[in-house]
Amino acid sequence: MKKLLLILLLLPLLFSSCKKTEGCVEGDCKDGYGTFIDKYEGTYVGEFKNGKYHGEGTFTYLSSETLEEESGNWKNGELDGYGTRIWSKNPNDIQQARYEGDFENGRINGSGTKWYVWGDYFVGDFTSYSNGDGTQTGTMYSINGTSEYGTWETTLTYKRN
């Protein structure tokens, strides 16, 4: 009888120490503020509406080779409005390192700034970029102190049109 009583007393302690490791692990992930873990993608911490990322929040990717973090304003599960997208920080990577500016439906769209791992950065309009024509207009600032305004073609590196 004593053993049974001891087991019944210890049982709640065992289960209370088990933490949920995926899905909504904290807060209100339906219509409020919470933490949602997708074991294949990453972790979102922020506001939710109708079960989707909506409002201010940050999504941190688990093991992506090119995309590490997205933060800012979310609408229906996508970055929308002002936000930040951070790519790989590997110094040997020629991809862009960070974008800060306007988003629409999860895509870079509008005014913003891109910083590159080699030190250059671009300030301008990314509307054409998001529409798929691969160009953007603005000023490229070089690490050597020079700058040049124009329309640029987006590839792995920038080419002046």
C-alpha cells in the first residue's frame, strides 16, 4: 500500500517535467502571443491570429543552409510590412547577408537595404526585384568608400546595367 501511495505521489512529478518539443509550446498560438516549434523548420516566437503568424514576431530556422532568421511584421503566416531577413553568415558565402525593409506576402518588395558579407551594401527600391525582373534601383555603397547610383541586375553578385 505504501509503495502504491508513493507511486501515485511521484507520478505527477514525472509528467510535469516532460516538456513539449513541437507545436505550440508556450502561450496562445491561436489568437495571442506564443512560441511555436516546427521540428523540421524552426521556431516562431510572436503574435498569432487564427493559428497563423500574424503581428510582430521572429522565425529562427533550425538547419537551413541559406536562411537563418526572419523577423518583423507578419500577416497570414508571411512577412508583410517592415521586417528583416538574415541569410548565411559564412564568410566564404557570396550570397547576401541581410535585408532590412519592406516585405509583401513574404517577398522583398519596396524600399530597403541589403548588406553583404564582404562589406558592401545597397539602399534602394526592390519593387522590380520582387516582381521577378531581377533589377533594382538605388545606390550601391562599396567597402572602399565609393558609391554609385543606378539600376542594378540581381544575380549572385551585382552587375551595373
